Amino acid sequence: MVTWVLFGTFVLFLLLNLPIGISLGLSSVCAMLVGGTMDLTFLVRSLVTANDSFPLMAVPFFILAGELMGKGGISKRLLNTANAFCGRYTGGLAIVTVVTCMFFAAISGSGPATVAAIGGIMAPAMMDKGYGKSLPSGIIASAGSIGVIIPPSIPMVIYCVSSGVSISALFIAGFIPGILVGGFLILYSWVYSKKHGFHGDEKRYTAREKLHIIYDSKWALLVPVIILGGIYGGIFTPTEAAAVAVVYGFIIGRFVYKDLGNKEVFEVFRSAALTTGTVLIILGTAATFGRILTLEQIPTQIAAFIQSVTSSKIMVLLLINILLLIVGCFMETLAAIIILTPILLPIVTQVGVDPLHFGIVMVVNLAMGFITPPLGVNLFVTCGITKQSLEEVSKAILGPLAMMIVALILLTYIPEISLLLPKLITGYIPA
């Protein structure tokens, strides 16, 4: 009875268009009232304990760092560098968009932040060059999701907190998968542009001009080196790296590039505070939701059902991927990770899947939730940038989404893609 109330009210609140965090909290309250075994202080305790974690401190810092670097001129310099080297090829601006999103992903850790920072600059440029609206919309929305695959990544931090996997190890594992997804999107951009006659930038940069652009962008290009080099060099933890990113982004944007005036600084902190508040509410209510599921033994029942259907590793991964793709359409990524990790991780480890590998599969899969309606956050950000309807943007992402699914299949069934770097760099031994 409690389980039916929990899921029934959750679906009802989503249909009523309530925010995901509020929906999770209210459905948990309804389940507690019906069950009678827990009082409402259980929700309050869960809201506190779920966010009382040192690794989780990285989340607000990475959110603020992404905002600072998006508005502080760093994203603009990354675009200039990518354009100098990739802009002349067929579909050059689309390729530049993907490459810059991959660079910015190594800074922000957020899909929507990547879309806002890069799309706000590239969408008008692509439309002015005759690319139409379909390709810019599809590429910007889908490439923005790379922001949570290439480290640092907020969903990766949440998965590690939920599973006990090392954050540093998962960050290392995310590089090749992120590049693989980006490569498939670049391939799509090239094929689509070739078919529709979209040519690259006519300007050809000399070696001297390229060196000048790199020199002008040196502070922006140093960001991933400082953040990730500091983590893997043992200088600071991922949480401390997030704080370093904030300080670095503020100094460069305010005093070096001077793109952060008083007005921009206020807007950055306001936007980051709103995003952080939303994320922390989702984390707390999702933890409550997940704990009620555990008390009702839902994870055990789901595990038993999947194992009764098949014991094949290939089929278990296929079923879980289908489940995650569906869940990603309706549930926010962080909430899905908190709720589903304790359910699915024991199932996959039982059939021989390494937790680190599964973390990559889960993050890449749910990253597609950023571009799948009705909840796809990247779609709404893209709508605001390109001035298109949700229906038009949803059609535009079909091609890029198909390419991302191909990449997901490769990542799911070839574990070495994810585990190669952790093995080489840290000596990681798969479970």
C-alpha cells in the first residue's frame, strides 16, 4: 500500500507540473502518513543527513565555478581557440560547438550551464552563417550533456557518494567516454553539414594567428589543467578542487579578462545560489524517497524480478539501460542517481559488472535525460537561446540522440573504454 501511494502520488505531482524536488518530498510525506510507521521528522532528518557530506560540498562550488567561467570570458576564449583549429572544416561551426562544449565540460560539471555558456554565443553565429535552426538546436542541446560526462561532473560526485566509489577514479574514467560521445556528435555534425551544404569558416588562420589566439586564451585553457591536474597530482581533493575553480574563475574573469563587472558578479552569485538551492532540495527529498523504498524492500523485489527474468549479463545491462533511458525522460538526473544506485548496483555487481564501469554507464545514460522530453533541461535552455518551440527542438535532437545511444551501447558492452585510464593511471583493479 505504501509503495503504491509513494509512486502514485509522485506521478500525480509530476503531472500537476510541480518541481521534481517538491514532488519527491510531498510523495514521501503521503507515504509516511499512510504507512504510519514513520513520523514527519524522518523527512527533516533525511533532508539534513543527505546533504551532510564533505564530497557533496563540491556541488555548489562547481555550480558557482561554471557560472563564473561562463560569464567571465573564459567560454568565449575557448570558442576562439576551437574555431581557429576546427572552424574551416565542413560544418565547422557545429564542430566548434561540440569541441568547445567538451572543453567547457572540464570546467563546469553541469549540462545546462554548458548549454547556456556555449549556446548563447554559438547559436546566433550558426544561424547567421545559414545553418538554419535545426542543427544548432540539436547540437547545442546534445553537446551540452557532455558537461556531466567529462570530469569534473556533478552527477559523478552524487554517484560516488551513493555507491562508495572513488570520485577521483570515476573522474579519470570519464575522459574517454566523454571524448567518444563528442566524437560521435562531431561525426553527425559533419555528415549533416555535408548533406545540407553547410561549409566551414572561409577564414584561414596562419600559424602566427593561431599562436596569438592560444596565448590570449592561455588562462582559459589552464583551467582544466589546474583543476584536474591538482586532483590527480594529489595536491587537493575533488571538493577542494571545486573551491579552487571558484577562486580561479573569479580572479581571471574579474581582474584578467575584466568581463565580470559588479552587475555580472551579482548575477553570477544569484544564479548559482538559486541552482544550488534547487539541487540540494532535490538531493534531500530524493534521499528520503530512496530510504522509504529501502524500508519497503522495493530494491530487493526489483532485483529478484530482474534475476527471475534473466541471469545473462548482456540482458541485465540491456534491461537496465532501457529502464534508465525511460527514467531519464521523467526524473531529474541527480534524483535518479540517488534513488536507483542502491537498487541497481547490487544487481549489476552480481553479474560481474565493475562499479566504476557501471557508474560511467549510468551517468552517460542519464545524461541523455537532459535532452529527452518532457523533463529535458537542456531542451528548455536551448529553446530560450534559439527562440524555438519545445517540439521543434525535440525533433532537432533525434539525430544526435541516436549517435549518443550508439556510444552508450559501446560503453556498456566494452568496459575497457571506461576502465583503461583508471588502470593505467591509478592501477585500478576491476572488481
